[in-house]
Amino acid sequence: MKPRLCFAALLLAMVSIGSCTDPTVPANELSVRSARTTSSGPTVKSTFPSSAPQNITLDVSITGSGFEPGSVAQWMLNGVPDPRVTTNSSVVVNSTSMTANITIAEDAVPALYDVAVITPMGKKGIGTEKFTVLAIEQLSAPAGSSGAHDINSAGAIAGSIAGGCDGYNLPAIWTNGAPSTLPLPQGLCRGRALRISDAGIVIGQAYPSGATSLTESVPLIWKPDGTGYSVQELGVTEYGRPYDIQSANEASHAVVMIGIYYGKAYWWSEVTGFVLLKYPANSTGCYLDDVSDNDEIVGSCQYEFPNSTPSRITNVVYWPSPTADPVVLPRMAGYNYAHMPSAINNNGIVVGQLWNSTRSGLKIVGARWIRSGSTWTVELLPTLGGETYPMDITDDGWVTGRSGVSGSKSHAFLWKAGSLMRDLGAIGSNSNAEAIALSSSGEKLIVGSSSLANDDRAVLWYPDR
């Protein structure tokens, strides 16, 4: 013990001598302490994504400097932490990067938020207005259900609002945020508007009072007439009046069907009337889903195998033109039931779903088919965690639709190859994106519906803001 005491005494003596130095000359030890005390804290430069809607949980990447292990991120509004945007976890990647998992409550204020990073020692860096909570805009509509099915580059929206006969909706459009119902031919009293072109021409369908079957639907086209819209039926085919209509392109060429689900499939234009499409060999009927501005058509055709399991399948089919021979697109191994498209863009990329029938249930995944010359390949899309239904695709590859998030809940999503699938959130428990368009300035506009209380409500997303 004595050697240790001697060393302690010697050390005390050295400290005493050091304390007698000239006070006008700062000691080295004092300089080091001052530097540590006055060192700058963390800084926050940016976040990605820099915005998100209400009612969502997501990861946000934060870049800056001075991030120390154990630092936490915090969302602030008007200078104070906002309990409606809570941080579930913070993970520091390195001194300039960290990831925060946050939950934005349904009642979070749509506004610009400051993002703070706080070190374990309490040093705080604040990035002013680095994150925006976006409101999912609920479109103005009467009480009851409403839905938005398509949007054009000018922001005009086609859909439906409450007010039709039998407790159903009326076809409607929104311009400048205000809805207006579209006229109906005599004898028809409910329906929906499905597609709207940049010229404002709308296609959709309507029903008479008391209708109980899709076969009673009447396909319609509405045209701006200077004061409102005029309406006309598409006409009849050699097999009678078509009753199922799904889509139309910028020239208002439509795809329509006769038959419950899989029957006679037609392409229609005002100049030519109805053109019956050719069927693939051995198929028992086809259903059409979309038509590009190049008049390329996608649908699914049915095949029956009475002594097999499953006894019926569908394949995705592509028609290069209304009079061309059909091309059956490849199937994805492991998905033995339905392969069905939803949309085709003007570059020939198709999106849709693959269904797998198993004893444990039915699994549905999103897929896209890509053409290279005369060859097609199929690949799976990512998911938010559950069954995924892509609904639309832009010419530059942005896909929107819905995907399961937990239990029976599903949310609208936005995805492009090379990026993560983005949850667009909901105003209630569920949401579904049906169509995406680019504005004249290149901004993405997405429409669909979201549940609120007991009704679905038409909504609009601005994912770029």
C-alpha cells in the first residue's frame, strides 16, 4: 500500500505546483475543457421522405452532422415536441446519418415540422421546416359514400357521389375541388364515371332503378358541350348491348364486354363502333382491363380444366391493336390460379395481380410484365406487408394501388422500380389508390378512396409535396 500512497502524494504535489502557474497564461487542461464545453451540437440538413400523410408509420432518413450513438430524433411544431408525431425508435448509422421510425397520428396537424436530433448529453440540433405532414385531401361531396376513379393532367376527377336511386351513387366529376353530377339518359338513375381524358371526355356506366345485375348496366360517354356535359350510349353489338366497361384512352377509345366476367370482348371508338377482339387458342372468354393511347389492350382470358386443380385459370393477354392476334403473357411460377392485369402504360408495361389458390387461403401479389422486343418477362412487386393490388401506372413507371399493412387493413401505395414502396396513408383504417396522373408541371396526382366511419370517401393525394 505504501508505494501507492507515495505515488498519490507525488501526484498531489505536481497538481499543486501546476496551480501556481501564471493566471494570465491558460493551462493546457483548461483549454481542453473549454473546447469540450463549447463544441457545437448536431445539425439537421434534410429528411427523406420529406413529407408523409396522416395516419401512417414509416421510416425517415435524417442527414446532418454530429450524430452520436444514442441520439434521438424528435418532431416539433411551433418550437415544442408534437405528441401527434411520435418517434418510435432512432438508429444512428454514422455521424451524418440516422433513421427514425415515426407514427403520424390521424389528427396530426398538416404543416411544416421542425426535426430535432438530441444527443445523449442533451445537445440539440434543429432542422427548421424539414418535414411536412400532408393532409389526404377528402374531396367535397354530399354525406354518404363517394369515390374517385380517375384524374387528368388538369386535375379534373371522375368518380361518383351519393344521391342515386336505390341508395347508390351518381356519376360525377370534380373540377376546381367542387363536384357536379353528370346527366343520365332517361330511365337510368345511378352509376359512376370511370375515366376522364385531358380533353374532359368521360366514360362510365349507369343503371336503371331496381337493377340487381351487372347485365343491366349501360356504358356511357359524356362530352363537354360548353355549358355542361352531353351524354350518349355507346350503342349495341351483333350480340346485343355491352354492359361492362373498364377503361378508355386519351382518344376516348374504350374497352367493353358482354358476358358475366368472361365473355365477348370489344374495343370501341366513335368512328368504327365495336370491334370484336380475337381470343387466344383454347380460352373460353376474355375480360378487358385497359387500353393505352396507342390502342394496345390488356385483359385476362379464362381457361377451364375440369379434371384438374384448380379447374379454372386466367392468363394475362396483350393485343398490339384491336385487330391483332392476342399474345399470352408469361406466368409466374408458384402462382397457379389467376393472373390478371389492371393497367398498361404507353411504353407497354403492364401491372396486375397474381393469385395463388392454396389450402391455407388465397395469396395475392402485385406484378408487372415488361416487354423487350417480342419477349415479355414477369416480375413481382414489393409489398407493404400484405396482399397487393396495383391499379395504375404512369408512362415513366410510377405504380399506385393498395397493399395490406396489418390484419385486414390496406393502404394506398406509390412505387417505382429501384425505390421502396411508399405507404400513402389513410383517413381511416383503409385506403385504395385507383389512378395516377402527372400535372402539366410534372407533379404526381393520385385519386382513390379512404374509409371514414361507415363510408368510403373520395380522396386526393399530392405525394410530391
